[in-house]
Amino acid sequence: MNTQESVQATPAQESPARKEFRRKRVKRIKAALLFLLVFFLVVPNLLCAFLLYKLYQMNKSLNLLREEIKISQTEIERRTKETTTVLVDEYGNPINMGTETVELPDDANLPDEERYPGQQLVYLTFDDGPGKYTNEILDILKEHNVKATFFVLAADGYDAEYNRIIAEGHTLAMHSYTHRYSEIYSSLEAFENDINSLSAFLVEKTGVRPRFYRFPGGSSNDVAHVDTADMIHFLTQEGYVYYDWNVSSEDASKELKETNTIVKNVLNGIGNKSNSVVLMHDSASKPTTVEALPIIIETLQKKENVVFLPITDRTKQVYHVKPELPQEEVKAPEERSEEPEARSEGVYEEADDENKEDAKPEDVQDAADESADEGSED
Ligand code: ZN
């Protein structure tokens, strides 16, 4: 009953000082409670508001960055298209590729036929340039958005053309320094000199060392006094890959071919081939080839499955004389007797016999007598 007594006793016994003290204490407790209430209710809300604001700002920056990335990507794509040489070298014709002209990086090292499954691949190649028609040919290719390959000679006064070939995404490839068969094929040393001279010439003119080569007269020419295997060995050692052709425009003949004949030869030659390396000439004496070019391109572009490509290291090698075996495969004795097709699955394609256009002896004499600019055979 102590508690009851004290409760009852309190009002009577409480002094004013104590009353005042209690009142202050209650006030302090109230203030403390109020403070705690404010602290736990208002502060978290303020904090939340502050964080939400920060989040909003970060979202805004993120969107800005996204926009910037998008702009950068577009810019990169645009610049790649403008300056594409060998690397990028390598994209298809948008007219036939629809909206999928921008290739995924994953595709970058796939062989052309895997990058364009089910498509007819056409590699237009121009031998013997540059010359007075080179710019016209480049204009036609540009207008039709087609990339091609130029197997060039060493010609003075055409620095702009060599560089334009590269700048516009075509492949600059090697043909001959002199184009005089009697010199080039007189000995292995002469053959090597011809290639080395042309390489040095092109490096000086363009800063680029081409890696693709076409034998004057083709690899199966019967005018060389040098063993073809020795020449091929030299090319392989130097890192060159040679390309013959499996479709000929037949514009190499001495008499000027009519435009329609060239068109017909190329279109019939391509037919339904999945892989066509087309031999044409960029020569001062071949105006009908230039006339035939837009007709050939436009006819093929109407077929929806044709893709024009420049020769790159993803292009199946088309040859008349078989290439040298890769070293590691030479070492495997049990594989030596096999056909090259088995060893080089899907990499090489031997041209049909009718396209092995051996240089005739009379052509050789002509070519030997003519200057590089006039020399017209293959
Ligand atoms: Zn030639």
C-alpha cells in the first residue's frame, strides 16, 4: 500500500519547486519526443526526396550518354564506310544486302561464303591498270556501290588513281612491274625482281603493300621459262596469294571485243556459280570493257542474291595451277598423296579448264614488244 500512499500523498506534499521541476521535465520529454518524431519522420522523407532527385539526375546523364554513344557509333560506321580499305574492306553491296550491310564483328573473320550464305559472290577484277579509264571505272563502281579488285602495273603519273582505288574500298593487288612476259618469265630471279619492284613502287605511291597477285597470263601460262612451282614457292614465302579467274570477259584478245560480247561473256560465265572471279581489263585499249561494266553490274544487281566483293584474305582462292601445300601438311607423310581439295577443304577452287587461258606464244611476243600501257594480254 506504499504506492497508494505515495500517490495520494503527492499532490499535498509536492513543493512548488518540485512542481516546476516536473513541469520542465515533462516539457523536456515532450521536446525530445517531438524532436525524435521530426527526426524519424521528416529526415528520412527528406533523404528519400534527395535520393530521388539524384536518381533523376543520373538517369538524365545516362540518357545523354546513351545518345552520345549512339552518335559515336553512327559516326564510326560512317567513317568506316568512307575510309574502308582492306580491312573493311570488306562489306557487300547494300542494294543486294538490304538493311543488313553493317556486319557484325563476329562475322569479320569468316570466309566470304559463310558471311553470305546462299548468295552468289562476284569478284570483279581489273588487270593492267591504272590507265586512262581507271577513273571512269572507279566512278561506275562508286555509282553502283560495288567493290572490286585491281591487279595493277607500275605506271607513272597515276598516283591519284592508285590511292583512289584504296580510298574507295577496293583491293589494290599486284600484277607486274613491266608486264613484258619475255622479261618476267626469263628466270626465277627476273620473276622475283618484277614482283619486288612492283611492291616497292606501290608502297612508295600508297604506303600499302598489297598481298594479292595475279600472274601475267595466269598461273597456267605456257610461256614461262621458269618452273611454276618455283614461282609459287617464292610467292608463298613472301606471303602473296595469287588469284587466277574462273570467268573471263575475254576482253584480252587483240581485236577489240564488242560491248555486248563482253557483257554476254561475263553474265554467261557467272551463270549460277556461287563464286566468280571475273577477269576484265583496265587498259587504254579496252573502251568496250568500260561500256560493258555498268550493264553487267546492273543486270546482276537485279538478281537479288548477287553480292559484289573485293578480294580479301577471306576470299576463296581461285587458281589454274594448284597452290603450294601449307608447311605443316607437307610434313604429314600419309597425306601427301591426297588431292589438294582434301587438304584445303573449302579454301581453294580450281578454275574450269575453259577458263585456263594460257597466253599464246604470239601474245607473248606482242606483250614483250609493247609497253606496259599498251600490253593487253591478261
Ligand atoms: Zn595483264
